[in-house]
Amino acid sequence: MTGDFDAALEGFIRARLGEVDGLRVEGEARAIGGQSRENWPFDLHWQDGGQSHHRQLFLRRDPVGSVLETDRRVEFEVLRRLHDQPVRAPEVVWLDADGSELGRPAMVMTRYDGHNDHFILQGGDGRPDEDSRAGIASQMVDLMIEIHALDWKGAGLDEVLAVPADPAEAAIDEWAAVIERQSLEPQPVLAYIEQWMRRNRPDPGEITVVHGDIKPGNVLFDGDQVQVLLDWETVHLGDLAEDVGWVTNPLRRVEHQIPGRWEAADLVSAYEARTGRTIDRDALRFWQVLANYKLAAIVITGVRSFCDDRTLRVWLGAGQLTKLLLAQTAEELG
Amino acid sequence: MRPTLSEQIIGARRVLVELAAPEVSDSYTQEQIAFAASALEHAAARWSEVLPDLVTDIRALEEVLGMEPAVLEEAVPGVVDYEAADEYHRSLRAQLTDEIMSGSEQSPAVRAYLADSTERLR
């Protein structure tokens, strides 16, 4: 962290800690990972009442141009309410909801030890053996179940998240609006997919917390143990099958599956056996299509940020995703 | 003509990958260089196909929309004005999008176009 931002961050912290001595912020370079937020790990030292304090923290700030336009206040308030709930979610510390202090909306959270590895199930950086990888895959299902089992009313999540009458319709409406708002050109294939989803949407069922982006790349691991699930910016109330569809999306199999050992059917069977719930296969297919429609919306948002010179990330278009979406709905095309 | 456009793009990519990237220690910057290099690789492989694919898609869209083929070579016979063709293509895609949203997505012609267009989508 450098210059004006250092001073802004120190002022932001001082406003929350009050008059303390020896305040020191030790920051590193912007961390890799996360296309939607700027991530800055830092250590905070201060003295208060003769005691020395040290906290490992993590700042997540909205970038100038993102792939997701979400509200830091909602994410912060959800995580604050989840802190005493039985779920491995990160602890949030401070919020600059409107960016008036840190330049853009941001939140500070506890920084956890552990490593992050998007492709750990394929071996990743640590090269765990297949049994260890299968164990990690199994823990990822437990993590998802943990989220779906949350008592969202008891935790007060309905104070910050909308309760959809029809989760599938709400999801289509949300991502269709993103595509409408962000796309720089007409998208006939995505229009077709939207209409397909409207015709094939599942009936409303039980409402649960939906994380919206469960994947090893959003988890911190301690060896082969899942520690904490990060990145709750797409959390919402909806249909639990949405998360199951997200993690069984054929496009993401390399992140979530182990060929021949832990494939989509194994994942769904494990979920059903451990929860006693049945995942309707037609509904699952709908949510797998929705997953790629959502990814197309995210890519289109990235393309707009790139074409508007708001990000240095060079984005290619959503062509491959639209091809996959057509393949997923292919039997209707004849 | 040499160097071809592909050779120039690949040359620029080599500067990024072989010269710039090894000098960078910051992981965020390394990641952005990797994305830029990937985009250049894509451009080098694809640029020569863009105009033929555009014309093919225009003809397919005209057919599905029931329109007569437009003359795309207005200024120089045999040479397509890319910018004008791209603008025309956009207008055709907008028309098809409107038709799909108004409920014609299940017509055989629209379905056939969508199925065929998968091969042109990159």
C-alpha cells in the first residue's frame, strides 16, 4: 500500500480505535486472486492502556472496474450476523460502506492462516494424494450443507437479504438485469437462454442461505482441512439447489471433481445422503444452466470494465460460455 | 507481407512473457501480464477469421430474419468495410434478440440459427 491510501487507511483505523499509541500498519502488495475485489493483507499494531496489540487483517475494496457489482454493506451485515452461527465464515471488523474514507467501498476482516488453492482437487500446489483430495472434496460438501442448514431467520439475515417468493424467477431476473445493464452489444443467444430458463424454472421450494460461489478457490485450507470459506459477496436467500448446481456445473468440473473418484453424481449423492434431501434432477439442470448464465453476466461485466478502461485485466468475450449454454439446452435446438 | 499481423502480435506477446514477466515479482501484476499474453495469443490465432465469420453470421441472420442480403462492399467492390459490417451485424443481432424476447425463440428458423451459430461463436 502506498501514499494517499496508506494515510486514508490509517485515518480509517484511528477513527475506529480512538486515541491509541504506536499505531502501525504493515501492508504488503495487493494480493493475487479475486477478480471482483481488491484484496490487501496487512498487520495492525497498536498500544492501548499499556498493552500491545496485534491483529492480522485483510482489506477488501471495490475496484474501479469489477466483474461483480455488489454491495459491501450487505456482505458485511450478513457476515456480522453469521459470526456466532455454526458456519465457517470469516469475521468482519470494519466497514466503509460508501467509500467516503477509503476511496471506494471496502471492508476489513480478520486474516486467517492457511493456503488457497483453486485446483487442489486436481493436485494443485501441494500435490496431495488422491485419498486426501477425495477427503477435501467431501469436506466441501459438508461446508455447503453447513450453509444450507443455517437458521437464517434466527440469525436475522432477512433483515439484510430479500426473501424471494420464487428463487428461480428472482435469479433469472437478477442476472438478466445485469446482462441488460452491462452488455455492450445485443446478446441473442443469452436472450434465448433466458427464455429457456423462464420456461424450465423449478417450482419454489424451501428457502435457505445460498453462498453463490462455493469453490476451493474461495476456501483457506490448513493442509488438507477446510478452514474458512471466503468471498460472500453473492450470498442470498434462495434455493439450495442453486449451490449444488454451481458446484456440479460441467464447466467447473476441474475445480470440484476428481475424474473417476469424485464426479458430479457422487457429489449430489453425498449431499442427498447427508441431508436426507432429494435434489430434483430437472431443477439441478436448470441451476447448472443458471450458473453459466450468471458467469456470462460476470464476463460481460468484465468486458465492459475493460472496454471502458476501468480495469487492466484483458477480458475475452462470453463466446465460449454461450456455446456451452447452447449445448446444455441442446435437445430443444434439434 | 512479413512480418504478418499474427507474427507481430506473437512478437509483442514474447516481449511480455519472456522479457517483462520474469522481472516482475508482484503476483497481481504477473497475473495481469498473463491475461494480456493470453489475449494476444487469442488475437493472433483469430484475427484472420473475424471478417469471414462476421459475413457468414450476417448472411445467416438475414436469412433467419427473412431479409434480402445487403450489399456489404459499398466503397470498394469485393472489399467489405469492417466497421460498417460490424454495425450492420449489431443491428441484425438486436432484431433477433427482440424477436426471441417477444416469444419467437421456439421457431424452427431461430433454433436452426442458434444451433449453427455455436460454431462461429468464439
